[in-house]
Amino acid sequence: MEELKLFDAEYKFMDIIWDLEPINSTELTKACAKGLGWKKSTTYTMIRKLSERGIIQNRDATVTALVKREQVQKYQSEALVEKAFDGSLPAFLAAFLEGKKLSAQEAERIRKMIEEAAK
């Protein structure tokens, strides 16, 4: 699902859309000017590119996401584990948790996720 790969600027742009959708394209340019420091032309270029890739839709000057934030996060996290840790989730978790302290609630939540995934 390479189509869900977003570069940093694309992800920041999508964050604005996910938070504000449905959003009028004029309002989106204002939000991007304020939040990202973008010019109007940059915003409209990004709208066009992500529309062509099927990530967003711009219909009647209203922009909406065609993919959910969670879908992109899932793709990007799986790609990271595959690329940096040879697909090993335990190796990723070991590196991620090294030197970190988890609260009892966080540890319990992770335990439950692992139990559900193991079923």
C-alpha cells in the first residue's frame, strides 16, 4: 500500500484536514498559512497532488480525507518495523522501550493488546 506513504509536509497537511474536515478549500489555505506558513499556491498544489493519489477529495471546493489517520499511522508504523527492524516487532519494542518507564496502566493496556493479537 505504497499510496499511504506520506512525506512529513504531506502528513502535517493531512493532520489539518483530519482535524477540520470537511473544510472549504479557502479555509484550508488560511489554516495552512497559519499552521504551516504556506502560501495559497502551495496549499492548492498539495490538494491537487493528494487528490490525484486518492488520499483526499476536493469536491465543490470542500476538502475531505479519503483515508483515515489510523490507516496512515498503521502503514507507516509497519513500514518502519519492516525497514529498521527486519519486520521484528519484539526488536522494535525492545529498542523503543529501552530506558523508558511505563505506568501500570500503560503496561496493562499493552498486555491486553498483546493478548488480543495472540488470539
